[in-house]
Amino acid sequence: MRGAWAAACLVALLAALTGCAVQTPRLLAAPPADLPPRVELTATPFFPQEDYQCGPAALATALSAAGIPTRPDALVDRVFLPGRQGSLQIEMLVGARGRGAVATRIPGTLEALMRETNDGNPVVVLQNLGLSWAPSWHYAVVIGYDLDAAHFVLRSGPLERQQLAFSTFEHTWDRSGRWAFVVTPPGALPTTASEAEVTRALVAFEHNAPPAAAARAYRSALARWPDNLTLAMGLGNTLYAQGETSGAAAVFRDAAQRHDDAAAYNNLAIVLLEQGRRDEARRAAQRAVSLGGPFQAQAADTLKRVDE
């Protein structure tokens, strides 16, 4: 992103010679037995980087690969900051959501990159091609790996198929804090993302997403983590926003009983009242009030409405 591409690559090479790769030796000594020796997502689109615009190019690559065709120039206004001659991480995540995709952080491990690409998910990574005290930030997209050759394959800058040694990549990635994310359409989940990261990504996605898309995303995540209260509340709320009161009531009821949660009981009471099921609504509201906590005032107001 900053500085000439050739100069940045030279700095990265010099830095790689003096660094110490930690993950690479372990990975090569004991590669994951359930992964194939090589993977390459050859159908991943390629958009050569314009000056300082590796962010839009990388994001357009990931979005298009996820089935959301996008050109880099359509993203410049969303993710490119002229004053910084580049893109901040938050702009990259927000830019993906603005195109109707879910952007989820994944673990900062080489194995996570391998597992995602093996499952068909290109990974956007942030590299520091300079030094800690003279950074040269750059976004690229990991599209595969080769264990025998010990390298990753990336869409990077002007290079459609950059082959970067595991150790060299690890150095440049480590200096960025091993920051990476996967772009998926609503309803699809990254392979390696944690429950906390998926939950965080979906809550952020819901803010500007159509309720149907948000509900699809929440439902998929809740199927993987059925005991997650935040995901359940998100699904119930987005179903309710679509007018699907029966579905919302079922989700809120399950969440209320599973977690004995005041907010879930309160939302259940509201939906049941709208359905004309006043006695059930009263019991749910009473339970919400009895649980106390930060939702007690709202629950008391709901109970008052039930008794009117």
C-alpha cells in the first residue's frame, strides 16, 4: 500500500532473513493429517492493485469469490482513505458488510489459512512488508498452499499467483498482528472462526443487513452453537422484524427456557401478546420481572401492557 511494490518486497525479503518463524517449523514437522498436501483456489478472481489500493483489490477478490461480484473501483469510496494512502482494518470489514457479506476474523495461524482455503474460502490477510519501526502495510488474499514446496499462493498486488514461502509469509504476517478475515454470504460460516468472532461478526452484520439476510446468518451460526444466547436473540429479533411472529416466539421461548434469561422472556411476552395469547404473555412477562437485572424496567412495562 505504501511505497513502491519492488522496494516493499525487497524490505520484506531482508526482514525475513533476520527474523524467526515460529509456526513454520512446527507446521512442516507435523502437518495436519486431515489436509491434502496442496490446495489452490484457481477460480478466485484477480484484480491487479492500483497505486496504494491493495485494500479495494483484496476485498473485491474476496467478495467476488464469495459470489458477490464486485470491482475494486466500487469499493474505493468505502475502504480507501486518501490521507493514509491505504485502508484501515475496520474499513475493510465494514466495506464487506456494505456489499451484503459477512466479514469474520479467523485465528492467526498458518493452519487456519490452510483449512479455510481447503474448504473453499480465500482469506484476506494484512502484511507488513517493511519493519516494525518502518511499516509498509499491504493486503493480499491467500488462495492456497503447497506443503511439499512449503509456500502459500496469494493474489497480491500486481501478482496473480504469488508463491510465498511459509517462513517469509509468517514474518510479514506476524508484523501485522496476524490479522486475517474471511468473507462469506449470509448463511455460510468460516471453518476456523471461533464462536466469539462469529457472534461479533453477525451482530455487526445485522446493523445494516436486511432482516431476512441477518436471520439466515444467525440461523446458520445457531445451528453450530445452539447454546449461544446472543445468536438466539439475534435470530428471534430478525424473524420478528420480518413479521414471522410464530418463528420468533419459538426462538425466544427456547432461549428463555435454555438460559432463564429476562430479555428472552420479555421478548417472548411481547410476541405472545401480539398473537393474542395474553395468559402465556403474562407468565413470560412475570418471569422476566422476577429475574430482575438491567431489563427489569422493560419487563415491568411489558407486564403492564399485558394487564391493560
